[in-house]
Amino acid sequence: MISRYRYIASILAALILLAGCGNDPQRGASLDQIGQIINQIGPPEPGPTAAQIRSGLTPEVRAQFGNAPLKVGTIEKPQLASVLIGVGRNGRVATFTTPDGVSFAFDDGVLVGTRGLGSDLMTADIGPTRRALNAGSGAGVIRIHRYLDGEDQIFVRSFVCDISTGSDGTLVEQCKGSALSFENRYQRRQDGVVIASRQWVSPDRGYLTVEDIRNE
């Protein structure tokens, strides 16, 4: 999911390496070298779409994951999709990870944390949200998000949310804060389990769209 970040990091590493030659009288040659390195790295290849990943998760492929719970997730900024593999559960909170180590934590299907994206959602307090979702509606529901600032210090954003049920049965959570607003959507089975959703992560990453892959 973060292959494009690694592409950029490769270019930056090349720049840093060549910057070490700052006293080289033939400084102009370094620019040519940078161009050659970038050409060798090449542009980042576009990743598969969520639909392509979903169609490729055949029963045989799922068996290779040990029949672990699987989701297909797409992060909005940048637009990247990946399979998410269930790696553990602590009470209601289930943790899923991409093959390259980005992780997502869900509390009964509600996103409560990410790691490895950059601009991560460190934690989210969503107890009232979860209860309102189970009830099918709620007004003035408070949710708390925690992020890291540029000095790796936690800062808090709070939101007031209204939750309602759409005509198609989708639960809509409309949230407003002092600086931004967002709208989450959840699709649930009759037993209340969230099977698909579009949920806010952070201003720099936008939304995560995720769908369960069910064994058939």
C-alpha cells in the first residue's frame, strides 16, 4: 500500500548520497547522476484496484493466508488498495495488516487506529459512536481522535456526530469539528456486523474504504 512512499524515499536517498559530495568541484555532474538514478528507479507502477484484488482472492488464495479474516481496503490519499489480513484480536478490537506492514485496528468494525500510513490515526474513542450505530441512530454523539504533530506530540481532535439510517439500510455518521467535518458510512449485516464501510482517517490520508471478504 505504501510502495509510492518507498519510491519517493529511494529518490531522496539518492539525493542525500550525492549531497555528500557537496565540495566536489564538478557539482554539475551530480545533477546528471541524479537524473540517471531516477531513470533507473523508474516511475512507481500503479497498484491493483480494490476490484482486481477482490476478484483475485479465490478460495485457493485465501487458503494461502491460513483462512485468516480478510478485507480489501483502499486509502484515499494517495489512492492505493491492498488486501488486509487479520492478525489478531483483543476483545472487540481486531487488527488487520497489509503485506507491507501497514496496520488498521477496528472496534466492532469502527476504525480506531492506523500505523504505517503517515499522518496516522493514533487512537479513537468511539464508545458512544458504537452504541449509536448498534441503536441505528443517535444525535450529538462525541468521538475523540488523537494524532501526532510535527514534534511527535499527541494532539486531540473532537467531533460531534449525528448518526442515522439511510433508506438502503446504510448507517451514516455525520461529524463536525472546529476545523473539519467528515461523513462515515457503514453497511451491516442483519446481526449488526459491519461488512463494508468508508471511514475518515486524517486530513492527509482522507478516507479508508474497506470491505470484508467472506469465505464462500
